Amino acid sequence: MLAYAVRRIFSTIPVMLIVALFVFSLLYIAPGDPAAIIAGDQATPADVERIRASLGLDRPFVVRFGDWLWHIVHGDLGTSIFTNLPVTHMIAQRIEPTVSLMILTLILSLACAIPMGVVAAWKHGTWIDRLVMMTAVVGFSTPVFVVGYVLAYIFALWLDWLPVQGFTSISQGLWPFLRNLILPSVALGLIYMALIARITRATMLDVLSQDYVRTAKAKGVGQAGMLFRHALKNAAVPIVTIVGIGFASLIGGAVVTESVFAIPGLGRLTVDAILRRDYPVIQGVVLLFSFLYVLVNLVVDLLYTLFDPRIRY
Amino acid sequence: MDRRGFLKTAALTAAGALAAPRLSLAADAKTLRFVPQANLANLDPIWTTQYVVRNGSLLIWDMLLGVDDQLQPQPQMVEGHEVTADGKTWTFKLRPGLKFHDGEPVLAKDCVASINRWMVRDAPMGGPIKKRTDALEAVDDRIFRFRLNQPYPKMLFALGKSSTPALFIMPERIAATDPYKQITEYVGSGPMRFKRDEWVPGAKAVFERFDGYVPRDEKANWLSGGKRMHFDRIEWQIQPDGATAAAALQNGEVDWVETPLSDLIPLLRSNPNVAVDIADPLGNVGSFRINHLNPPFNDVRARRAIQIALSQEDYMTAVVGDDPELWKALPGYFTPDTPLYTEAGGEPLKGKRDYELAKKLLAEAGYKNEPIILLVATDVAITKAEGDVTADLLKRIGMNVQYQALDWGTVGQRRASKEPPDKGGWHIFHTWHAGADCVNPASYTALDCSGDTAWFGWPKSDLVQEKIAGWYAAPDLAAEKIAIAELNKAAMDFVVYVPTGFFKGYQAWRKNVSGVVKAPFPVFWDVTKA
């Protein structure tokens, strides 16, 4: 399995190269001009031209791409056009809030969605099942920003239990850290929760109709043991798959969530960079997200072997 | 502990934590938490002309002169100045005891280097001064001198102007940076120093008090007088979402929001802990910017068709809503309620709007239903609102409008194109000009009619240029008023651009903060927090 993992990690290199070329080309042909934004509204066209030249944006595509790739190969993602800070530094500044948000969202979503899905399957056709499915539909159909504003209104402005915005590093204490992340995680996790709950329910329904479940029941296995030890483990592969696939939507949702709750994470960095045409930052962040996505899917593949011994790499 | 015990303890802990009264941070009187109008993505006030950068720079760097609320330049870093009778030699002397944040004294050579860098980038005033300067030299550590080949009466206004790029004094080694490249050190001599180690661009910028700053004895007045800081720290918290910023202000998580969403003003007003007032008394001038190079608008009759059909009320209502305190009609180019304001030549913008006459003028200009490219930055609320009104207006006067929804970054690029509309060019875009820049022609880039070197749209009118020169030569306020009236009329006749109205915005702050003033920039000195 180790050899497989190493092979998979190496296989990300061509993927990342293709992503790099795609992102660079896309930004090259996309309209917009960072020099005009830097120069500001009062600047003359001549000033804009001079700034563009000083940033090297007047160089041909091949030269710029080659230069950028050369630096990437040497571990240098470049320097932000606007802040003059290394992109790696800007990513390092922003990674903790985003990773924290994603992990907490993941934990909350799994902790709620899997029991919900299991219980809905177990109580199939009852009001509990309908309640779970209704919650899932609401979760699916409510945009993240709406949930965010509603939560902020209730828990921050009205009840005054939690802050509206911001992020506190875990190094400053667990509760201050959690206090800032609870609302964003719930807002972001709702869609994810709905997705996982539905898949869990559907898969569990399938598994619960299998012969071995009936046999287990006949042998006197307890309800909880039957559901969680026997059925859920066999239903785990599709659930883990959807958790991996859902990671992409988590990244997309983080962009909105971080804006609504003013969390200084990678999502906001991406949006700011796109609006300003800060090409090195956009390229760096997209590469990072692509790498993370590939990595998450690798972890998902490896997890299959944990839940299903028949799978071998 | 058994399972039940664990659950009970956990539930009690969680309930206790959630029930804790008022989790909002207790106000720290020595720290001001401020939400600026935009992201502070860099801090070089010469390299970029963005207002948010200028506003941050006002804390870090000091200025030779600073404008007061009467728009008059007053001595700030300089102790005084002398000018020879022929107006060609200007000598300035620095105040004693000025220090940079690195402990080095501020010297005349720093001023010379800073002025040199500024003159390259400040086209309206720095450029003309540079052309007239035979020598700019440090006479000794505290004295520097301009020797001009022809007089420049507006020298004090130029050195103390607040419009971007303003003249900030930097150490010589930093000011020696190419004006088209960004500086890498943020060392100034202003009342606050920049905490670079805490800077998270797009999220937070922190300034801490500079103990070595020596304020002037006079009372602070905008950018002049004693800049006394009552905070150890000023934290700029960048809030990309206006609703979140307003909620944070209501919840006491921030102290002052520079530009709250106008839709949320009633909500903020209803909060007993929040104060709301006009932010900038000089407001903004909305702009219907026309490309003078492309038909039909290369014909003045087509531009006049817009002028007589355009309803400023429609534009202003779209931009700021129904609040009558926030806007007024502007049949002229200059900022209302300032000494040079005039309505001379502004008749076409007054009275009933005449669509039929507009159609007639368009026909006379040879317009035959060609597509009119309207660039609209839909990610900026003001330009989006203006663009929507314009699309409607153009249709009403029989024009074939092509509404191109873009973001501001793209409009910034597209508007620089002098190509014909079918090759990536344009006819119209919208923006607005800070009222502080529109008080006279010196910082009014949008009124320049020098053709190729003019601002986007490239208007060319020798008469307008002659009238601008007339203002520069005016010896006193009475003469300036006459010159501006003539300029306004010439510019209106030529339709350099069409003003869409004059509008203001609000600012909001917690009521435990006092000393917030109305100004074209946030003024932090003399602000206190209980």
C-alpha cells in the first residue's frame, strides 16, 4: 500500500502541471489589469503603462509562464503584485483559519450527519425519517450566506452568545478559538451535512436489506451493534467517497463563509486576489487547493482498505 | 467517570459557557478597532493612488503642510517658509526634533528625495512644479529650497494637498525608490508606526503609537495642527461584507466603520450605542465619462444630447436611495459649498429633461443606431447603479446600448483602450470623483482636456486648457472665482464629461468613541474612547 501511496503522490505532479498551465492561461486571457487597479482612478494612462511594464506584465506569455514555472519548481510561488509579500508567506498567514474551519466543519458534519442518516434508515418511513430528510432538503437548498446571516443575527446580535466575525488562533486558547468558528462551521456544514446524511441513509437502507443483517438480527445482535458495527461499516465506502467529493464544495463554501464571517482565510485571499488580478496569489492558491483536493482523494482511496478488506492496492 | 456522568458534566460546561453574559470583548480604551473603506493591500502612497492607502499613510508618514477644514494648507512638518518677491525661490525650514520611526532625524535631504519621487507621479501639480524647477536642494539639515524658472503660486497647496498622490516625507533611502516600483520599508515620521509583523493583507493592519512624535501646539484640524494620538494601537479590520461590518459594530466588536452600507443606516441609527453622521462633507461627484475619440461622441452635439437628457435625480436616487441629506443636483463640475463652486454654464443640466431634443441632436451628430458600448463595473454598487440608469437613459433617447457587465478590474483595463468600439474600445463608463479632488483644477484630473495625455476619454479642448491655466495664474480668491466660472462654462459647453450629481456617504461609530470628525479621510488624532 505504501508503494501505491507513493505512486499516487508522484502522479500528482503531471496533474499539478496541467493545472498550472490551465490556470496561467486562463488568467492570461481573462480581462482585467492589476496595473490599472494599482494606479488608482486618478492615474493617467501613461502611469498605468509604466506600472504594467515595471511589473513585467508586458512580457510575452511564454516568457512569463516559463519564468513562473521555473520559480515554482524551485519552491517559489512568487510575490504578490499588490502587497509585495511572498505568496508562500501570505498562504502561511491564511492557512490556519481555513484548515481550522474545514476540520471543524468536517467534524460537526460527520458527527451529525452519520447518526442522522443511520437513524433515518433504521426508522425508514416514520416521522423521524421524514424529519431527517426534510432537514437535509433545507440544508441543501439554503445558501451558505443566508444561513450565515441568520445564525449571526440569532446567536451574535440577539442572544449575544457568540461573536459576529473574526478568527482567534488556537494558540490563544481552545474556547476563544471555538467561539469564533462555531457559527461559520455550522453555516458551512449544513450543505455538507445534508449531503452525507442522505448518502448514509440511502446506503444504510441498501445494507440493512442484506441477508447477513437479517442473520445478525436472528443471532440476537443488539440494535446498536447491528446498526453501527455491522451495517455502517459496510456502508462506509460510499460515505467516505462522498466525503471526499464534498471536499470541493467545502472549499467553494469556505470562500463565501470566510467573507460573511470576516475570517482571514484562504477563501478570502482567493477572492481578493481575483478581484485585484493579483496573478501570483491566484495561481499559488489554486495550485494549493488542487493539491489538497488530490491529496484528500488519495486519503479516501486509502481509507477504502480500512472499511473493505477486499480492496487491495 | 461513567457515561452518564461524562454527559452531565459536558452539558453543564457547555450551558455555562453559552450562558455567559456579553461575550463581546470589553472595550479597550487604548485600542481603536476601525473598519476602513477597502482592503489595505499595500502601503506606498506614491506608487498607488488608492484612497485607502493614502488614509493609512496619514498615520505613518507626516506631511510638510496639511490642509485644514477650510482647505487651506497650514504648516505641519515645516516651521515656516519664505518666498522671494518674484515667486521663483521657495525656502522651507523644518521644525526641530522631527524623528523617523527608526530613530533617525528627519532631514532636509529626506524632504528633497520625497518631493522628487512625488513630482514624478503627481501629474496635476507635481509634474508642473518639476518642469519649472531648476534646482531643489537641501541647504542644511533643516532647510531645503526650490529654485524655479517661473513662478508657481500654488506651491503651498501642492505640497499640502490631500488628494492622491499626496506628498509624504520618507527617509531618503526609501524615497530613492523608483516611483513606479513599490517601496519595501514603511518607516515614517507620523504619529503611528506600522506593525508589519501583524499585517495580514486583506484582513488586518495594525498601527502602534510612535512615542517620538512631536505634535504641533495648535489644535488639530484635519491634516493640520497637533496630531495627538490617544490610542496605543489602531487596528484596521478589513470587512469585505458590509452587513457583517454593521453587525460587528452593533455587537461592539469594532468601534468605527468608515463606510457603512447605506441600506443599513436606519438599522444602525436605531441602535442606542451607535452614532451615525455624514463622513465626508466634500462628498463625491458622480461621473458619466464619455470617450471623445469614438463616434458619435466625438461630436459635441452627441455629448450635449446626453447632457440635456440626463436626470441627476434618477442617478442619485439609484446611488444613495431616498435620503435627501445624501445628495444634491450638481449643474457644474466643482464641489458644492466650497469657495470656488459655480453653476456658470450649468443650464443644460437644469430643468425638464428633453428627450426629443436629445434625439434631434444625436441625428445631427450622424448617429445611426450603432451599438454604444457601456462598460459597467457591476461589483461596485455605485457604478452598477449609475450604469443601470444610463442603460435606461440611452434607450429613451433612441440609442442602441450594449451593456457590458464587468468587474472593476476589467473596466480599469478596458477604459484605457483607445481602439474603436468594435475592437475592444468603449463609449461610456461610470465612476465618481472625491469632492476633495474637485475643489479646484489642480487635482481635478478628470477635467483635463489635453487630448492624448488627458484622463480616460481623452477630451481635447484648447479653450478649457486655457481656462485651467487662467486659474493657476489667478493671484487671489476673487480672480480664482472668475477663472473657475469661465472654466466651468467652457467645460460645460464642451461637455468634458457629464456630472451625475453630488452625493455623500455616512460613517458610523460606537458612542463610547468621541472626537470623530467629518473629513474626506478618517482623522484619528483627538479621537478618544471611553
